[in-house]
Amino acid sequence: MPDIKPHRASFGIVFAIVMIDMLGFGIITPVLPGLIIDLTHVDIGTAAEYAGWLGAGYAAMQFVFAPVIGNLSDRFGRRPVLLAAVFLLGLDYLLQAMAPHFWWLVAGRLIAGITGASFSAAYAYIADVTPPEKRAASFGLMGLAFGFGFVVGPALGGLLGSVDARLPFYAAAGLALTNFTFGLIFLKESLSLENRRPFNWRKANAISSLRALRGQSPTVLWFVAALGTWQLAHVVYPSVWPYFAIAAYGFSVRDVGLALAMVGFSSALVQGLGLRIALPKLGEQRAVVLGVFGLCASAVLYTLAREHWQVYVAIAVGALQGFVQPPISAYNSRAVDARSQGELQGAVQSIGSIAAIIGPPMYTQALARFSGPDAIIDLPGMPMLLSAGISVITLVLFWKGASLLKQEKPDQLSSSTSQ
């Protein structure tokens, strides 16, 4: 492993890049339903379906470009890839802010999917600068960045959106371009020259990447499947939650923004602080179990909730799901060598994007079929219950992969399994 000490100071820069990216994403979430309705003149149920297809298009771009970006970062380094993506994201938010027609918004979301694929490079950066036994906690800090972005983002988006539906997009553009300037000045490269490898377009796709990574360890396939299934369960929140809250509880834009801020705050608290406290006591495998239980319990609470305070109880319980992704990602990163971390993270994000293609239409269709005057059964919480069932599959896949990796590399895993 290369010497990582000179680069550890830049961990905070990557954290800031991810956090500000998610802040920009969170800002537009509360106003997207209203903007779709304004541009298309449809009702909330149809707007939810449109949003589902927008989410699928966003994810389709990630499926194609995440392996490309991950492999490019293995060839040219993490820094130039991250900076280029952040700059293009800022320009894209400006495009969406000025959209006079729905198809401009469609184009903007597709471009955002390409730039959002840069998270593969960000996670590879963390793997570069963090020892294997500490990666679960470090990936948890990336979850803190995601969560913090959703604390401030939706709340700010709700406030700005109450003035003008397009104002949050301009704010997101300003944040992204500021982020680019900040990274241009302070971000250092994490991937040493000796750990770089040639780029091959024919191999820059999820199937080729997984085939190559499987040669290093067959357990990669189990962990990638677990992360993809978890993405399918977790994507219920960005794809349908605002529409679910409006349909089930009659939330306003302000209510949606504040509730999503609470989701972000509780998630940040669990991943940034709770994971570091609980992981040494629970161990990584039990932490994943607790996280899946949290998602399932919150789904039931969302379905039964009738008052606003009950929704916030469900949000608090659901925050436990922050224990799931970082340990699985840590196990996965230990299965391959330092030269392949970008390729691995690109493959993970690409497979996860398949779930994000399937998830938004699936959850929004479930909401449309189980809410409103033409509902099969009046059960707006059906998307949340569906998500809970899928999360159990994640647990089974992770257990299988962890068991195989423990047999394959017992010495490398001894520190984590003894926690």
C-alpha cells in the first residue's frame, strides 16, 4: 500500500466536495414537484410518475458513466476527475434553473446523472487514504456528508422555493461552482503514479469491471449485489418521499423541506457519530443487521402515522439504516488491491444505478396505485413497505459475502470481526 499520510489532510476537502454536492441536490428536492407541475400542468400523481422517469434517466446515465469515471480516476488520478465533474454540475444547475420547457429539465437531469457518477472517484479517494481496517468509519463520514447536505439543503430549498421555484437551482449552481474553486485550490491528488493503470474503453463498463474484479476475489460479486439491492431499497426516499408525504399527510413544500432536513440530520448523526461509537461494540455484521431493522421498522411507522409528530418518530427510527452501507463498502474495498479501487467504486455505482433506474418508476407507480380516488387500496405507505422487503435481501447477500471473505482472507478481517 502506498504511503497515505501526506494525503490525509485532503480527506476533509473530499468530504466538503461530497457535502456541497449533496447540499445542492437537497436544495432542489422540495421544489421539483412544483416545477414539474408548472412546466407540464399535471396533477401531483402524474407529476410523481414524471419524476420517477426523471430519476430513472438520471440513474441510467450513472450506469453508463460511473465505470468510465472510476476507470479514468485510476488512470489520471482522482483530483482532475472530481474537479471536472463539479464544474460541469454547476453549469448544469444553471441550465435547469432557466428551463422554459419540461424537456430542458429532462436534459438537465440527464447531465446531472453523468456528473453525479463522480462519487465513484470520491469513494476511491477515501480508499486511497484510509487503511483497510478503518474504511467503514471513513465511508461513514461520507455518509455524514450526504446527511448534512440533506439537513441544510431541503430546509433551504423549502425556504427559497417559497419565494420562487427556480431560485434553489441558482443557489445549487453557486454552491457547485464555489465547490470547484475550493477544490482547485486545496485538493491534493491521492493516487500515486505507481498505482495508476492504463485506461481501456472496452473495459470501462460494469460487466467487464466485475469480471476483472472477480478474478481478485469472488466475494466482490456478493458485496456489489448487496450494495445494489440496498440502493434499490434506499432510493425510495429521493424518488417518492416528497410525493408520499403530500399524498399521505398533506405536507406543504415547507413541511417536506423540514422533514427531509430531519432525515438528513438524523442520518448524519448516525453515520458521523453513531457509527464510530457503535461499530467497535457491535462489529460490522451486527451493525448491518441493526440498520436493516431500522429501515423495516420505520416503514411500518410511516404506514401507521397519522400525525406529523408520528412521522418524525418514523424518521428517527429510520436513521438506523445509516449503519448498513459503510460496513458493506468497507468489506468490498478489502477484497481488491489499491490499483483497482476506482474500478471497484465505478462498478458499485453502476450496479447501484440499475437499482436507481428500476426504483423510481417502481415506487412512484406503487404510490399512484395505492393512493388517490382510484387506488386499489388506500395505502400510501406501500412504497415504504416494498422498500423494507427489499432491504432484507440486502442482509442475506451481505452475510453470504462476509462469510466467504472471512474464509478467503481471515488475517485481513481479524481486526474488524473482533470489534
